[in-house]
Amino acid sequence: MATTYKVPMHRVILALFLIAVTAIAATVAWSFNSGLTWTGICLIAVAGPLSIFYWYMLYITPKRAAITVAEEGILLAAPPFASAVIPWASVEKTFEANLKTDEAFKIIKAKKHMSFGGYKSGVVLIKDDKEAVIVSNRPDVLCFQTADRVYLLGPSDFEGFKEAVEKTAP
């Protein structure tokens, strides 16, 4: 039986983003004393598209991120930055790690990566130029080491994820 774990952005980050957009829009509207027409044009031309883009990047993209634990292995789907299938046969070692305190997992270089407000998703290089795939919204992660790369996964329900891996992994 497969179990799916979500990796959304924290709600506080989304709320702060909406407050910032509202404050910027109010400042723009207040600063333009030239009339409602020009203020509306500026808000529609600049603030609207930027808000939609950032809302997509901060809400929609992380909301689609999911880690599925199945009998065959782990299915990782965090488009557009990371996607992978990790068969249990390819996993050499599984252990817990902390992205903030473990020096071995400090990001040296990002290949395709998004990191904002605690949410991390993508492919990076870590110590000793090892390639790592990170999908997490927390500092503590479960590390899956394979021959070619390391997978650092930390969904919202971390304890449930660990239990599912312990039950399912051979």
C-alpha cells in the first residue's frame, strides 16, 4: 500500500507574502497623486503579474510536491525542480540528518533549486561535490544514499514518513 506525504510551504510565509503585496499596492496607490487611472494602470501592469508569479512559486509549486512511499520504493514528485524514482534495491543507506547542523549536507552549489522560507526543492551539490536531491520544508530530513546521489526528504508529517519507510523498506 502506497502512502503519500505532502511538502507544502509554511502558511506563515504565505500570509507574510500576501501582507507584503497588499502593503506595496497600498503604497503605490497612495504615492500616485496623479489620479486613479494611472494608479490602476501601474498596479495592473506591475504589481498584478509579479504577484501572480510569486504566488505560483510560493503556493502552487510547493503544494504539488509529494513523496510517495510504496512497496517498490519512493516516488518523488516536486516539479519543476526535482522528480525521481528511488527503488529500494538502489538504496545503500538510510539515516536521519539535519540540514542546518550537519556540515556534510551544506549546499555548495545549486543546479536547479528553490529555497524560500524553510522550503527547499531541487538538485544541488553538497560536500565533496556529491549530487543531492532535496525536497523538504523542515531542517530534519531522512537521507537516502544511493550509488549516484543522495536524497534528502523532509515532508510535513516527518514521523509518519519515517514509520512508513521503516515498515516498507526491506
